[in-house]
Amino acid sequence: YAWLRLGVAAMRLEDWRTAKRAFIQVTSQEPTDGEAWANLCAVYDKMDQPKAALNAICEAVKYQRNSWKIWENYLTFTLREKEWSLALDALNSLIDLRVGLGGKSNKDGEVDVQALVVIVEALVSENQMAHLIPPDETKIAGTDERSIAIKKNNFLRRKLGTLFRRIKAECKSDANVWKIFSVYFKCFKDRESYRDCLIRRVRALQVPDWERDESKAGRVCKAVIETVKAYRQDSESLPSLKAQATNLLETTIERVEEFPELVASLQVISS
């Protein structure tokens, strides 16, 4: 344990070169020591060596799969290096740790909302960029830059879709999560999933006594207005959505009747 003690002491003194040498020795002698790999990751980060830090944290999670801290660090570094597939794996693993027996949460905030925002924005942006790359007819079909970029984006979208279905089935409803996914599905023109996320967001915002708090009621009304607009837009192909939109609007107006400004904002869209 001499190298381990030296590494820990060097980190406290911010002697990163010595700490790096020490933890490399520890991981060489004990390659399954996840904590040592995590410490080496922290050292590489301090030394501004992001690729080495990512490699070290990837080793750490192999041997410390039940460590919250290590998985959260893994998520941080994969996001930083734009390794979206690995970041999605991290989100899944964190859900594993946060969801208790029987599919019920044992911790609030099961999904890292900020991480989801970064990933969703990246996939939307990369999809748009991929389709802007001109086809290269000199390459074998499917091997040109455009085709490879689109295939990669489709793969990541499938992984995100799997995560979305898991969140729906296993996690506590979170209005922020449904908002993020609604933006995602709208961008990719999945209207059914878009509408599903919108109504789930409305329900998630309707916490106990929400109609008695003007701020909470305002958030609900804003979500209802967006939902009603989407339902009406799609009602030509699905006529039942028009009645659902009307019912949602009328019910919400009844619930917020003590706030005239909110009622007025809803009545504008009802007319």
C-alpha cells in the first residue's frame, strides 16, 4: 500500500506528477482497484489530460459498478468528451442505482436532467449536420462521410429511445424530463411521442394543491397551452384529439378560476 499512500498524500499536496506515478503503479499491481483508477482519473483531469482521464474512469466503473460517485464522474467525463453512447450507458447505470425494489424510486431526481439536455441537443444538432453533408458518389454506398454520420446518429437515437421507454416505465415522473423529450421528438417529427411527452409534463406539474399556488398554476397553464396547440394541429388526421384538447382546456380553466390572468390566457386559445 506504499504507492497508494504516496498517491493520496501527493493529491493532498497537489503534486500531480507524483500522484500520477503512484496511481499508475497501484493500477499496474492491482488492476481491479476501481478507487485507484478513479483517483488516477482525477489526477489526469488536474493535469489537463482529458482522454487519459476518460480512459481511467472507464476502468474505474468496471470494478466499482455500485459506486454513485464513480458513475457520476463517468457521466461527467463522457459528456465532456462528447462520447454520447457512453454517456447514455452512464444514465442507465445511474437509474439502476436509483431505482429500488419493485420499480419504486429510493431517491428523488432519478434522471440527470442537465445530462439529458446536453445529449438531446447534441443528437439534434448532429442529425442536422449529417444531412447537410453532400453525398460522395465516388465511395461505396454506405461508406461515405454522410452515410456514416447518419448511421451513427440513428444508433444513438435508438439508445436514447430505449432510455426514454425505461424512464416512462420505471422512473418518477419529472416535468423537466418530459419537456426535454418533447423537444427531441418534435425535432424528429415523432408527433405521437411528442404529444405523449406534453401530456405527461402537464400531469407531472399538477402536484397536490397546484391550483392554489399562482406560480405552480402558471406553469401548468403554460404546459396546457402547448399541449392543446399540438393536439389541435394533429386533429385533422386524428379527430379525437380535438375533443381531448377541449376537455383539457375546460378542466384547467375550472381549476384556476381564482387567477383571472391565467383564465384569460387559456380563454384566448379556447376561442
